[in-house]
Amino acid sequence: MRERIQDNWDIGIRLSDISSGTAIVARCGKCSRKRQLDRRRLIQRFGRDARLLRLELALRCTGCGSETACRIELQAARRD
């Protein structure tokens, strides 16, 4: 399945499409760990035009080490 996603990683939402009021959250489907990702650091590392599908391929869970179960979710940013 990862190969199929890799072939199509030029489709989907880009980092530059995501507003600053949206939180980018990585969630592991294996251990359910989740972590909010820093949008600016993602842009520095992958570029503004990087697609979320491509970023999912680069994710690895820091809890269980899974490289295949991590997904990106977009959520409304918390207002404190």
C-alpha cells in the first residue's frame, strides 16, 4: 500500500494549503499515540509544497516505533 501512496503523492493537500488556525496532528494507528506537529518545522524540512501524503510516509511513531501506521489529521487549533 505504501508504494501506491508514493506513486500518487503529488495529489492531496499541501502544507501551504493549511491555514495557521489548523493544527497538524500525527496519530499512530497501532498504539494511538498522538502529537501535534510544528507547521514551520515541517515547511523548513519538506518545503511549502510538500503533500500530506508524502509526510505520512516520513512519519515514525516515537512510542511504538511503527513506520506504517502513522496518519496526519487536521484539527481546529486550540484557543487559550
